[in-house]
Amino acid sequence: MKTLLIVLTLAELAVLVVVLAAYLIAIAATLRRISHTLGLVTFGVRAIEKQTEPIGPVARDINGALEQVAEALESVVGPQQPTSRGEETESGTPGAALTGEGQGKD
């Protein structure tokens, strides 16, 4: 009887090792696929980075030009304080500066 129990225990251990090995092989295969996909994503991101590289200096030039325009407009009009939606404007109507109302156009 002891021999049968020892054989069954060894068989159970062998099945356990085979099942664990199968799961580990499945996990390794999944990790290989994930690694491949991440490699493709990295390649794509690097390609996007290279293609959009010229935008940086151009965007800085545009921002500089817009700052000059804003300074020129402030020198012509003067600094403006943004009005809140609930505040009344110079014409006495709420939000008239935002919508263009109250400026003599009927």
C-alpha cells in the first residue's frame, strides 16, 4: 500500500511540474509577443519624433512673432483687463465686450 501511495504522490508531482512548465512556457510566449509589440511601438514613436523634429524651432518663431504682435497691439490699444462673464462692461451691459453688444450697432 505504501508503494502505491508513493507512486501516486510522484505522479501528482510530475503532473504538477508539467502543468507549471506549460504555464511558464505560455507566459514566456506572451512576454515575447509583448516585447515585439513594444519594439514596434518604440520604432513608431521614434519615427514620429524624427518627423516632427522641425516643428520645434518653427513653433518658437511663431510664438515670438505672436508675442511681438501682442506687444504692438497693447501699445496701440493699451493693456486690457479681461472681463468676467458676470461683471458689467463700460457700456453697462453684462458681457457686452465679449459679444460685441452695446457698441452703437442697432
